[in-house]
Amino acid sequence: MSGAGEDLSPLVTVLAAHAGPQAARHRALWAFDARLAHVARTTSEPAIGQMRLAWWNDVIDDADARKGRGEPVVDALRATGAMTAPGLVAMIDGWEILVVEPDIDVEGLRAYAIGRGGGLFRALADTADAPDWLEAAGQLWALWDMAGHVGDVALADAALALAREIAPRMDGARWPRTWKPLRIVATLARQDVLAGRRAPLGMPRALAWRLLRIALVGR
């Protein structure tokens, strides 16, 4: 399975710029997502992939903060307080779907989106009790990102179709100012999903201008 999240660095740099004092924490959480993506992308044996993901669960559960010390993403999560963010375990569960399922059906895509996207957005928002529209935004974003990174056209189309089904749940969202980075990336993803576009690779100039517009005017 080709993992999503491979080319997030330029996008993350832009989003972190809008996170204010939480910029380092946001970068650590995005780096965690990228590290899980690497596991999915480089795993050919599901059992080995599950073991690699289980290691991250052990790191999160380590109350003594010893396991994984010296690993850059682990250190960043601990240094910024993001290791205790809600949603980290859910993210692992979401990525595990891509590791263990050779042929992902709609329910598998839904479970992936709920885990990875919903978990990441709860972590970034630092809320365990997220409103439904925020959960939906995270799920839509995860499916949009996946569609832009998988080589299987049918799977990408299925991810976009499910994202379009989820999109109405974002209607009426009222984004707190501190959630601005999430609003930017969710708006970007929703626009593309409704237009039938996958997540672009890297940071093309057109994407940079769209991000600027969304940041300034909200759409």
C-alpha cells in the first residue's frame, strides 16, 4: 500500500505559520502523521507493519518517557506536550487499516478516515470532545490526501467519493481563531473534493495562492 502524507512538508510549513505559539506542537503532530505514513508506505508484510505501529503505541503509553528517547519525532512530541494530545492512538489505528488491508472497501476507507483524519484534527485542536463538523473535516482531509498519493485510480476515486459524502457534515462550521490552521487545510481539501480534485503533490504555485486566499478571506 502506498502511504499518503508523503509530501506534506511544504504545506505543514505554511500551516504552522498560522499556529502562533502552538507552531512547534503542530509541526510535531504533523511529523508524527508523516512517520506513520512512512510505516504504511514501506511495509510489505502486514505483521511487520503492525509491529512497527505497536511500537508507537508503546511510546505513547510509556509514562516514564523512556521508550524511543532520541528518536526525533518522539522527542518533538514530548518536548511540545503533544505526546498527551487526544487522537494519537486513533491515528495509529487509522493507518493500520492501510497496513493490514490489501483491498480496502468503503468501510475500510471510512475507518481509516475516522482514525487518521479525525484523530489528527482532534490532536491539532487539542480537544477530546470534538464537534461532529471537526471530525468530518479531519475525515474529509484524510481521504483527499490519500487520493493524491495512491497509485490505484479506483481507490483514489473511492476515497474522493466518500469524502464528498462526508462534506455536508462540515456545513455551518464555526472555527475558533486558534483552529485557523485546521480551517485552512480543511477548506482547501473540501474545495478540491467538491471539484473532484485529488491532493496535489508538493507545493505548486497555484496551491500556495489558494492557501493565502483561504487564510485571508476564509474561502
